[in-house]
Amino acid sequence: MAVCARLCGVGQSRRCRRRQRHNQQDQGSDSDMDEEEGVRIVGKTQAVTRGGGPENPSAAAGPSVAHEATAECGRANVNRLSNGHSASTGPPNPQSLLDLPPELLVEIFSSLLGTELPNLALVCKTFRQILNTETIWRRRCTEEFGMREDLRKIEVVGVSSRELYAKCVNLLVKSGRFMKLLQDYEHMDYRDVYRRLLHPYRHILGLWQPDIGPYGGLLNVVVDGLFILGWMYLPPHDPRVEDPMRRRPLFRIHMWESNKAAVECMYGHKGPHKGDVQTGKKDEFSTKCNQTDHHRMPGGRQEEFRTWLEEEWGRTLEDIFHEHMQELILMKFIYTSQYDNCLTYRRIYLPPRLPSDLLQPGLFKGTYGSHGLEIIMLSFHGPHARATKLTGDPNVPAGQLTLDVDLNRPVRLPDLEHQRSVEELSRLVLGVHEKVRQEVQSPDVAPQGAAAAEGAVAGGGAEGLELAMEAQSESPQPGPSSSSSAPSEAQPFVLPLGVMARNEVYPRTCKICFYGTGLIAGHGFTSPERTPGLFVLFDEDRFGFIWLELKSFSLYSRLTDQLAHAYAPNMERFEAMLHNMQSWTS
């Protein structure tokens, strides 16, 4: 008998089995009946259930996908009998999933979620065999988790599969252990990767804030080829705020011997070593290192400090002449080094964008004087733009609201000559600040120009920006001005004399300015208070804030990294996360 080869590799076709069964009827052979009978029994049971008979026991074990597939099997058998078609010849047109070509079934099953497929395998033996196809599980790995590399054909321009895997598996050590791993890798399949790696650890993918006291941080857990990697994002070296972010691997999870997922700690200078990941509360997990001796250096704590300083600040302690800054750096090293064994992370979200937002919300890195560069999250809440710290310092810790900008109060800048005067700028901003104080004391008094500036909130994108800029000309501001109307494009900008800027390379034109307040406090977050300042929007990716009381300027630049699994499902969830962040460090 000729055997028809199925494209998906699940065995003989149904008609081939029927021909073989007819040829063996005289010999009483029924070896090829098992699969057909299994399908027929499932179909008949479902048909009885649909007609009011007893329930199908297998239906209770699976979700809607299994129910639908089983119902199709039963419905096809009933239709065959009612239409006068015999079971051996089959209908002229497909009336059941089992009548479809196997390659089409592979395509259908590939579109289902991976969590549905095990229940689909309970329908019949045919489905169970088809679900062993690698094509199905490869598609689930790529669509659900973004794993793009082929397990057997990892190709990068100019890098061979062996070289790429050597870099991923072991950054420092290349031994016989690596060769054993490579052999396991070659025999690995997508189903095991999905079941034992991606699906079990799906809850830790996304953005997280480590619990490192006032310093905080930003961790991004991603699927990278055959690995789940935890990358700690570090700001550029002070004061190069527009440089790209630095990344440091903290842990990784990958397939090990016997198709088991293994967790390895990447901290330290001796290469990967044994670690552990524990998930307990919702939106929270922790990592633990089981071999902390890999974190130690031969030269002791002094060598560890010198190495940390070079990585963290890009300089030596001798290059830092400011005594207060030296104390802050040494304090941070002592505090953070105690967390090299175990860390707890809490989930954070990127804010969803609304049509009324002045610019794209997201993550920015900014200058904070002696504390260096820090990461903040810019979000919009009605008439307010707010910046929340993801990394902090002993004065204002991570999680606190560092900037609060009132989009209903645009500030019209004077000409360049008067912009250089810090007294003139203070008079402008403090005049708005006094009005805000009076309105708080007398809520019935409406702010001047606020109705026109509502366009910055109600209008979308460029239209809202234009309406807010029109509000600048309608709202009278103290002090001289270079023009009587708001500019239709970027206007000249210069920092006042006496205002300190860590990075003197800042934009010389801006789009619009708003009144806002910034949070300052003493060491240990003592006596916190909000001080008035000026929010300056340069472009879509840069803005600044002038702290009047401190006479300093902070420049912020957008993080351009692509962050997957990071956006909040809705604004309510994001607001709740911000509230929780403030409570973590208060």
C-alpha cells in the first residue's frame, strides 16, 4: 500500500488508512482503526451531548477551543449520515476540521494561544500528533514573547551560530561545559522552550524598579534569543545627558541539561554563576545569588570600589575634587553593595499616551547637580505634567514627584537681553507663583489666561501647543518682552547669568515655557518642600527646568530604547502604580 506523506509529518492520511482497512477486512485486522475509532467516539459523544444526552467527560477538562473542535467532529459525523454519504468515502467538501489538509490545521492551530494547545490535544489523537509540529510552537514563541531567532539557524551579520551562542552562554569561560551546552541546544525544540522557559517566567517580563533604598533603578526583563535576560539600565556618565543608556546584565534564565530552565546571576567579575528567581506577590519578584564569592575581587573592597567608580561615574576618586560629591559617591557604594546577594523588584509601567498630551510621555535622563544623572518618568494628568523619579538620591529618593508643571500657566519669555537677568526671570515666575498662592486661598478667583491655556490640555498634539502659545500673548506677564504676540515657531532661549548648569551644551531655542514646582529636601528626605521654577520645552525629546531657589538648571533627554511589555493597560492602572511608588520610599 502506498503511504501518503503528510506535510506536517504526522503520519498517514485518513483515506490511506481507509484503503488499508478495506484490504485487511478478510484477515480481521483492525490495527489501523484505533485513531479513526478514537475520532468517531469523540464525535458521537459530543453529538449526544448536543442532543440533550449525558455530558462529555473530556469537555470539562478543556476550554472553549477543545469544545469547538470536538463539536465539529460530532457535527461532521451526523452530517455524513443525514446527507447519505458513507463514512468510508467521505463528503465531497470538507465539513469537519479533520477533513482539512494537515498543513491547514497547522496554520489554524498556530494562531491559537499556547495555553490553549494542551487542551486542544485532548480532542483526539490526530490533533495531538499535529500539535507536535515545530511550526506551531515556533510561531507561539515569536508572537507571544518576541523570540525572533531560529533555534537551529541563529544568523547575525558577520557572526556564526557557534560564535553567537558562545557570547550569549558564557561571556568569560569557554570550556568543555560550553560544548555540552551547544549539543543540548542543537537538539532543543520550540515546544520545550515555550513550556519550560518562556511561559513559566512570563510574569517577570517588562519594567521593574529595584528596592535599593533611596537610589532605586530601572530593570528591563526581556526575551533575547534563547534567554530571558534582566538588564539594569544605567544613565550615561555625568554630565553627558544625551548619550545612550548603559546596560548591565544582572541575571539570565536559559535552557539547561534535561530541558530544564536554569537561573544564573551575572553580577560580579568572574562570569555567570548559580542564582535563583522567586515570584511571590503580584507584580513583584526577587533574585538571589547562591555564589556570592563570584562578586568579590582579589584586591578586596578597595579594588571593588575603584572598579565600581569607573563603571558608575567614568572617573577615579582623584578626579573628583568636590568633597561633598566624594562623600555622596562613597555613601552610594557602601549602601548599594550590600544588595549584591538578594534584590526585590516591583513592576512599573510606561504611561499611555493621550491625544491631549503636550509631547510623548515616557522616560528621560536628567542632570541633578552633585547627585549626577538620574532617570525620571514624564506623564500627563489633565492640566498637569509630572515627572517621577525612577532613580533617586539621599535628598529626594526614587519614587517621589520631582517636577509638577501647570500647563494652564504658560510663561512668556522676555527678549534675550532680559533673559540673561536672573532677577527678571525670578520676577516673572514668582509673579505667577503669587497668583497661584492667592487662588489657593481664594478658590473662587479664576486664573488669568487659564481658559485660553486649556487648549494645551483639550487640544491634541500641535494644535494644543499652538493654543497654549496663544495663551502666552493673551496672558499679561510682568517685565519687558521682545514682541507683543506669541511666537509661531521656536524662540531664542538663554540661561540667566548665575544659574548653574552641569551641561552647558543646551538648546538655544525653545517652543514654550510653563510655570512649575520642583521638590527639594534635606539629607534623608527631611523637610521636603516644593519650590517654584520654569519648565522649558525644547523639542519632542528634550526639556529643561530652572530651579529658582537653587539657581540651577536641569536638562532632560529622552530614553530612545525600545521597551517591550512596558506600557500600562490603562490610565487607572498607571495612576495606582504612581501612588504605590511614592509610598515605597516615603
